[in-house]
Amino acid sequence: MSKQITKILRVSLFLFLPGIALAQHQKPELPYNASLVTLQPEAGTGNPAFQPSATIRGMKALSDGKVYLVSTDDKSLSAYQGNRLVWKANVVEACPTIVGQHKIRKVTLSPKTLFVVVGTRTFAEVDAATGKIVVADVQRN
């Protein structure tokens, strides 16, 4: 009887171990839709920027691999490193006065700061490492 149990255990290990090994090497699911993220263009093409739309919600930076993503309500900006949320900032709420629609219209990446256009003439500067909103003001002409 113990020989049968040993044989069953060997067969079960032989069948289940490859499945367990494959499951461990699968990539975790991303918390955002990767098809809506564009890659930052190569250096030398000016400051990389994107405008949130139905087909583009964010951009992956070449420098650090972070994905900067605008929420579906166009009010918040988030940064992801792989599948981990690094920070989230409600940019629209941080702006004291907004001229035009209360939504993020454009995000421009630079090495240390994200420049965010909100509404028509309102802008914010967000620290790329922490998500802290450094400046939020209205452009004066």
C-alpha cells in the first residue's frame, strides 16, 4: 500500500510541478490598460507630451520607466513603476483658479518635473519623483 502512495505522489509531483513553475514566471496584471499608454519618443524631439483622449491616457518615460497616467475623469495624475502605484495627485483640485474646463488637457514630461495644463490657461508643475504639486497658477498674458 505504501508503494502505491509513493507512486501516486511521484506522478502527481511530475504533473503539477511544471504548472507551478510556469505560474510563478507569469507577469502580474497591470492596474491600467497598457494599450492606452504611449512610449516617450527618443531624445532630441523636444519635450515629450501627451493629451489625454479615448486612445491615449498616459506615457511611459524612457529615463526611469515610470508610466504617468491621467485618470478617466481627467482630474488626477498617477505614476506607476511596473504594476505598483508610486503616487497619485489630484491636479485639478490643487489649482486655485481654473479658466475653462476643469480637466487635464496636456502633460509634458521633463526629467524632474511634469508640466500639466489644466483648463485653458491654468497650469501646474508636479514633482515627478513624489507627485507633490510644486506650482499651481493661472498663466497671465
